[in-house]
Amino acid sequence: MTILNHDYIKNSITTNDGNEDVKYRWSHGATDKHLGDGMLIYSLIYFHKFKTCVCLGSGGGLIPRIMTQAKMDLYQEGFGKDDKIDWEGFGNTILVDAVNGVNGEPDWTKKDSFLRSNFRIEFLKNTTEKAYYDYFVKRDIKIDFLHIDADHTFDGVKLDFDLYSKIMNKGGIITIHDTDRNYVDNFIEVEGHEDYDLSGPSEFIKTIDKRKFEVMNFFNYGIEKDFPSSSGLTIVRKK
């Protein structure tokens, strides 16, 4: 017996109905039955009982699935059921993606995609900057959990962090993906990524003001050489 339902993970989280791998799951170190760094994200949301979760960029929707699943599990345990403002009783998951082909094409754009058909997620087809001003600011939305995985240039990551960190709730947590420089330096070229600079996240985290933010890096590149490793996850919280 296990606390994890491996069949559900395989059929709904890391693959689409058990047929095809979720795109880019390997960059999270995920396999059919292993969540990779997604387990950290699930645990943070579950432990803190976060409701409003936002993902900036996601090729296959792995992280939005995990965000939503964590809140659904909380809801089943009775959390949030008396909060009438709470979306569907367990909080909102918002995915922002420009769907512009940079850093790969997402596979959830069609309304009948597995992700859209099986998970309650709000999709914003826009750049992260426009979404910030046109959606989040205008609606005065505050975020509990933010995952940054969109523009991978230094300036792009910095812009996303500088903007969205302004609207985090007290105690809110930000995770930044692809922050392990070892992974970047040893990156095997994958079709669609050859011309893109992927070093932005690993360079940006060096500049975060440690006087203002707590920063924890989770890197496991090369620990188990025969298995996928995460490309790096950094957890940030304002002091």
C-alpha cells in the first residue's frame, strides 16, 4: 500500500489517460508513477491550504493539474466548503500562456483536450505581462501560490517575478522552474528548444534579495543517473 495512488498518477497526472506522456514532464523529473518536483508543489499547497494558484507557462499542464488536485483533495477533507466566495469550493487555478511557440507548444489549447476535459482550470491565452495588468490587477486578484515557468530569459523571469510578487498574499509562495545551472549546462537539445536561451531562471535566482526573501533551491541533477531529474525548482517566500 502507498499514500500515493500510482494508477491515478499514471492515468491523469503524468500522462493523458495513460496514453501519452504529459509534455515536458521529464523536466520536472516525473515519470508514469513519480511526480518529481511536482510533489513539492502538491505538498506546499496541501500543507498551507492555498486556494488561488497561478501557473505562468506550462507546455503540458503538469503543474496546473497538481495544483488543482491538491485543492480538490483539500476540499474533499472539508476545507473551504463554508467559503461562498471560493471558486467551486476549493479555490481557483489560473494558467497563463501566450501560446506563441516560444519554448515549445502546449498541448491543451483545444477545448476537448484531456487537461481541459478533466481539470477545472481557468486559461488565459496572453503574455504574462498583459495578463498581470489586464486581468489580475483589474480584478484585484491576490495569489497564494505562483509558479514561474514562462519566458526563460533573464529579463523575462525577472519581469514575471517583479510584477507578480507584488500581488502575493501574506505568506504566499513562489516557485521558479528550471533553476539548476547543472541541468542547463548539460542540457540535451530537444526539438523546439535549440534557439532559446534557457539560462534565465538559474541566473535570476542569484539576484534575489536574500534580505527580503527566503530562498530554497531543490536540485537533484545526476543523483539517479538512470532516472529523470528535475531541471531545478526554487522556492521563494517574502520575509
